Amino acid sequence: MPSQTDRPPAPNFVGTYPLAGGVIGPAWRAAWSLITSNPDSWLTSAELVEHMLRAAPLAEKTARNLLRLARRDGHLEVEYVRVPGMHHRATRYRLAARTEASCHP
């Protein structure tokens, strides 16, 4: 597991979003800390959203959108897993290979 100093800082997506502000910034940094402390592990969107909601009072929809934006911008990899007995698939995320490589020279 990489130490806190080995981990890349939480990225912004557009301008200063999402690190600016007193709600979204802390929530995103909490999620990023969890993701980078488990760089090879897949984390469910539910786990990550719950972690963000514990860190700051933001809407669940906003937390899920942060994950989608991070995937869109190449910070996270995504996989969709079929869950027996469920109509929908579970969404899981992990640190993107290029992000991980950039923090471990």
C-alpha cells in the first residue's frame, strides 16, 4: 500500500472543480484518498459514494457524478459486474493505470 506521500493529489476535472468549495472538495478528497490507498482494488460505486457522504453533506447524485467525471477524464478505470438476481450491474472503480504509474516512478 502506498504511503500518503506516495499518493497522487486529488485531481481537478475542469478548472478548480471539484476541489474548490467546502462540500464537494472534502468529499472528493476523501474518495480519492480511499481509491489511492487501494490502487489495485476495485471499489464499488456504493462504497465510494458512502465514503464521500460521510466526509461531507452532498447529494448522492453529486457524489456519483464525481466518479463519472473522474472516469471520463482518465483518473479512474470502471468495470460493470453482473450481480445474480439483480437487473442492473454493479459499477466498480479503481485507480487508472496511467494515474498510478505517474505516482510511482
